[in-house]
Amino acid sequence: MGLDMSTGVKLFLAQVVNTKSIPFPVMSADFWPEEKKRALVREAEKTLKDYKSGKIKGYDDVDEMFRDILGK
């Protein structure tokens, strides 16, 4: 939007006054449904297993990773 910090804060506070609430949904860090969390854990476990077995490559060098991704 191209706002400076002062203008952004003023707009935020004006919305708080106008709506008598915070102008965005507030969620806890634990907002994922249980099935989604289980699926993410399964995916992470599979990725770790694949990495340990050499099926997928890990990187210590970001430049090397990008060269592989970009095919350069």
C-alpha cells in the first residue's frame, strides 16, 4: 500500500475504534485441524526418512541448492 509506519498505525487504531475490535482474525498458534497436523507430521517423517536413505539430497550451501533447483 505504500504506507509509512505512522500512517499504518493510525489506520489500524481508527479501525479498532470504528469496529470496536481488532480488524483481523486472531488465531492461536494451534489453529490447524488435528487431521492436517497428523498429515504434516507424516509428510515430515517421510521426508526425513527419504533424506536419511539418500533418496533426496540435503544442502549445506544455499548457492548449490539454487543451482540444482534452477538447473545451472
